[in-house]
Amino acid sequence: MPRVAALCWRLRGTGRTVKKRLTRRDRCGRTGGGMMDEEEERIGGMICSHLADAGPVDPDSLDACPECVALGDTWVHLRECQTCGHIGCCDSSKNKHATAHYEATGHPLIRSFEPGESWWWCYEDEVVFEVEGVPPERPA
């Protein structure tokens, strides 16, 4: 997804600051720009309504998509579920196990499990963002 702009908001009561990457389609259907709309202001600038529920998770694999390994397939990139730690392959991979996990469980938040990458994705809010002060899950 192309980066259009980056904004930061402190999430009330969480002690976290979120840097939002506005993409071609953010959760409010806008195509770029940088101003919070009335709904975002009303809920304290939260760009993902699920971030406050995220906590530390233990990945179920350190460097592979377990489901792809079981099938004898390969993957392109890895994603980590921020609810349970499930590692799944990305949507550029043949099997799309990260998205399949969301569809089966309803766990909305994932983050990149690629070395050096620190972005997060919320399936329900359809927004990609970075959490300030949270380093990549796997250092480069």
C-alpha cells in the first residue's frame, strides 16, 4: 500500500501513541489527507478500535508459516496475530493463512513478522499503522 501521510495520536488510557499511515483507502473511505474526522476525534483519535485489546503474544513459530510447512508449500511474508500469536502467511502467498486465521477466529489485528518491519494491520478497521515505541517483532 502506498504511503500517503503519517499522523500520530495518543490513545487515551493506553499510554500508546499510534502513527497512522493513511492509505488509498482508510477506514473512513477517504483517499489521503491528514485530518481526523469527527468520529475519530470523538473516540479519542483511535484509528483502530482494537489496539487497546492487544497485549504481548508468543508466536507459534519463529520463522515459518506452520500451515504452509504442513502442506509442503512456501510463503512470501509472515504475519503475527496480535490476539493469540498465530503466524500465518500474507495475502501475496498462495495460501493466505493470516487472512484465513482472521476469517476463522475474528482476531482483527496482525503485525508484520518480517525482520525490520514494524507495521500493523486491522482487518476490521481496514487500516495500516505503526505503534510508536514498539519495535519490529523480529529485528533486521
